[in-house]
Amino acid sequence: MNRLQEIEKRLAEIKGLIEKEEDTAKLDALQAEVRSLLEEKGKIEGAAIGEARAAARAAFNAAAPGEVKDPTQKSEVEKRAESFISTKHEVIDVRDAMGALNKRALLLSSGAIATPTTVDGVRDNFDKVPAIINDVRVVNKKGSGEYKVAYTKTNLSASKATEGAGATASEYGTGYVDIKPYAIEVYTEVSRKIPSETPLDYEARVRDSALLALRKKVCSLIALGDGSEFLGIANSVDKDGNAMVQAITLSTDIDASTLRKIVLQYAGDDQLDGDATLYLSKATLQKFGDVRGTSEKKAVYDISFTNGTTEGIIKEGGTAARFVIIKDLADKLDYGNPMNYELALFSDYQIEIDTSYKFKEGLDAIKGSVTVGGAVTTQNGFSVISQKAA
């Protein structure tokens, strides 16, 4: 805790120095120190989480055995799983859906140290959910309809006070963003052999498959929208049709200065945002990796991934940024603080299953549905970058 307080204090000091510093080299050094401090902060907080998990496991293992229950009495979870197999229908409360959408999985368990990588011969593929869905702000709007979010268009400005006249008047402007319900249906399939294990295994596999499909669809909508009804980062506008993002077109191909330009053009002339993230496709990330120096021909950008995920850190000199891969972005890049995007959950998430459609292939067809909405809620909350035209 003492070290965390020291880091926060130093970050506050650096913020003040950045606002006054005009030397580019010193600014790069300060930014490098900010990134180093943020990484150290993340490691400390990660270690604290690890200690909490270890303590929880220890408490669980040390706990006295509970009362002996009648083996014929089933838990609520078991009853729900058996009901799902019987009725082929399940409703997940929006609060549970929010937890699944907005948090990384955490598993505390005892038993086997490793689990099989297959279930009745059904292998998971390489499809993973982009981290953007874990980054954005998620709000529970169950039972409500379209709503408005106010944002600041122009801030008040100070001026010299003249005796007898006072300061010159300045305008404070407010705009509104409409977030509308948008119905999504997802479809996936699982092996019909899974129920031969246990009802709990089957329900878990169906739920996980359907939620994965939903999460992937929502990630795509957050990045690109649907062109009109769902406002993604690419097409977010306020109620008057004004763009909520800053559109930038690169004047050159991706080179040694591209990352620096993207970072420094964001958040105004006198601000930096240490929580901003670069969202891009794998092909675009490859272009950064291919940039070479003019003399030694070494890679200009240092690209590292976080624990084998689709996110990591990209560095060039004293400039660094967190990145997340989203294949749907193609040759576009998004840069901004993900908390500037609001994702609303308007309904419970429902699962239905059809055992006849894919009978020949030995698969059960699963359909999930949910109503969501979203939009960028801060003016110029993201930069949408287009690469140089061919």
C-alpha cells in the first residue's frame, strides 16, 4: 500500500510537469516513466489478487465439513440444469449476464490439477473474445427503454478580469447521446453427447457456447456499429448527428513515428491519457512489427503480448500504449479510453435449444437472444484512424 501511494503521488507530480514541459526529449522520458510506474502498479495489484486467491483457497481447505445432506436432495443449480435439459429453455438474469460480459473468468476449485482439452471429441477452436468487451463501461438498463447521456461539448474558459467589468463571459455547452435498445440473436452448436456426462456439464457447455457467440457479436458492434441503429465507436454521433469521435487519416504508411502521432494527437493539446488503448487488427499490428530502423535495420517497435492473450504493449522509444486485437477493424485503428464507451444491457439473456435441426451431425443447435445498446459518451472520446490510401 505504501508503494502504491508513492506511485500515485509520483504520477500526480509527472502530470504537473508534463503540463509545463516543452522539451520533446524530456516529455518522452516522462511518458516512459509513467508507463513504467503503471506497469509496476499493475504487478503490485496483480500480486495482491494472487494473495487474496491463495487465502481464499486456504480458508476453503481449512473449513470444517458442512452438515451431511440427504443425497436425494438436489441443489438449486442441479435442478436448474435438469430443467434446462427438459424444457430446452433458460433465462439468465441481466445481472449475471453483466458479470459474464464485463469480467474475466475466475475459477476457484479443488480436485484435478489439469482438465481435459476435449469433451467427447469436440475441440474448442482458436476463437477468442477481444478484450474490448472487458474494457468498456457496462450499465444495467433492464426494464427501461431508450435513454440519453449528457456530455460536455465546450468547457468554460478563464479570462483577465477588468476593473468594473469583470471577466469576459464564456459558454458552457452540453450535448446528448441517445442509446437505443438493439436486439441480437446468436447461434452456435454443441455435441449432443455432452448430456451423457451430467446435466451440469451440458448446461455449462451450452451457456458458455452461447455467451461466447454473444460476446463476439457485441465486440464487433462496439468496434464498428451496424451502420445505423447500434452506435459503435466508428459511427457514434450525438442526437444532432455530430460525430463523437475524431477522424484521422495517416499521411504516410505506418512508420517509426506513427504510434507517437496517434498518442499525442489524442486528448487535446495539453493532456495525455494513460488509460487509452489502441485497437487494431492483427494485419495492422504486423505492419508495426515490420518497421525497421534506417541504419541497423532492427525492429523499431517492441511488441509484447500479455499471457498469450490478444492484448499487450507496443513501445517505440519513450512512447508506449496498450493494444488489443480486433479482426473486424481490418485496416482501421481506434485509439482512446475505453471507459468513454457505454454498453447498456436492456434485457435478460435467453437460451433455447433445438435437438432436431442438426440431428444427423450429432449436434444440438443453440440460439441465444439479448437486447443491448451502446455509444461513445465523451466528445472525441476515441480517435478513428484510417491508413494511407493505396
